[in-house]
Amino acid sequence: MSQRWSRVGIPVLIRKILKPSTATDNLMATTRRRAGKSKDIFEENGKTFFEFTDRTTAFDGAKENEFSRKGEVCCRLSTYWFEILEKEGIPTHFRAFVPPNIMEVEPLNILPIEVICRNFVAGSLLRRHERGESLPIEIEPRLGAQIPGGMVEFTTKFEAKDRPINEREILDNGWLTLDELDSIRDCTRLTNRIMSERLLKRGIILADFKIEFGRDKNAAEKILLADEVGTPDGCRFWDRDAYEQGVIESLDKDVYRYDKGDLSDVYLHIQRRICE
């Protein structure tokens, strides 16, 4: 995996580090600004950094724990995919990778929505059916059923509990214009195609994933792919051989959600399969 460094140089604080593990310690000691569910955000010399931590949550924070090297895996995988997506013409907030688990990013105003792309029936989509909600007629309401052509949905981001929202609500709230909404949808479908094709070559099915976008703080009309992408935290990865045998073998956070195995082992396994 290639590792791109900052276009204008890594801050002296990081550049002097001899051991990667000390990067986090130094940054945490001097620049902690805000903590999220699984990432912390730091500022140093006018630059913004994500620290991918080992924290793990599920079911809107009802379940939480820590797993060794989980943050490193997600940071390395995000770096891997951000570099690929930018080469394909998708603008992202990624600026540099600082081993083992820190990423320099462009500071953005994150949009109050999450975008979900679904290729197979799983997760909250299936739960909605089980609650009695109707699904599009072309979707078979069965775990693992393929969704013809895939589908893109939106949820809220900053509410106490994420909920599905339609395009009308997004437009009425002024979060996006119609052109911006179309652009984000197209970007999501392109991201899906790029990742799905590469993953299938490695025997991995991309069942679904979620991504976020943000506005450039200096140019509000510029919207970038943000946060993280292509990680087992934000994607459902299934083993293709097992799926073809009628078995769903999870290679993602569902291992933690449903107590299917050791999350650290699974995350390291999926990183090797994707990146090597």
C-alpha cells in the first residue's frame, strides 16, 4: 500500500517521531480537541488530524468495547481507499497518512446526513421490513438477497438516533441543493462500483456501506468525501465463497454486534485480504 504524505510537509512534532506509536501520545498530550465514537480529532500547526482509536460501539452506543489494532486497521484501509478513489476523480478530505493510526485531513463542515449504499439485504433494511415497513417491490425481504441495481439511501447524522430521511426533507432543510444531492448520489454509486469490483477480485462481497460528506470551510460549494471509507466499521464485507455456499460469513463489525468471533482477528484478516 502506498502512503501519501502531506503536500505541504508533516508538522515538526510528527516529523521528529522515531517510533510510530509515539505519534498518538504526543498529539494527545498537546492538541486534543474533540472525541467521537471511534476517532479523535486533533489540530497541530494549523493542520487537522484524525486518530483512529481502538474504541468500538454498536447499536447506537448500547454496546461498546476496545479491540487491539482496530484503529490502525481502519486508518490503513481508509488510506488505501481514499488514494484509489482520488485517482478515480473523487475528491476527498484525505491529505496524509501518519503511521500507524493517524490521518491528516482537510477540515470540513460535515453535512448532517449519512449516505448508505446497499447491494444486498441486511442490517437496518431488513429490520425495517421486520417492523412492518414496506420495501420497494423489487427487493426480496430476505437476509442476503441481492438488490437489483443497488440502492442509495440517506439517514440523519447528528440526531440522538439515526433515522431514514427522504430527499424532500434534505432539500426542505437546506442541507443540499438538488444538484448537490444528485452529485453525492452519483459519487456514492461510483464509490460502490470501484470498491465492489476490486473486492470481488479478492473474494469479498460488499454488501453495503455508509459514507459521509462535508463542505470545504473556505469554499462552501466544494463538497468532499469525508470521515472514513472502505473499513469494516463502515462496510459489510462477506466472504464470497461462503456466500455461494449459502452461508453469510461476516468480515466486519457484525462480528462484534452479534458475537460471531474475535473482532481484532477479523479486522486484521480483512486488511490483509484487501491490501496485499
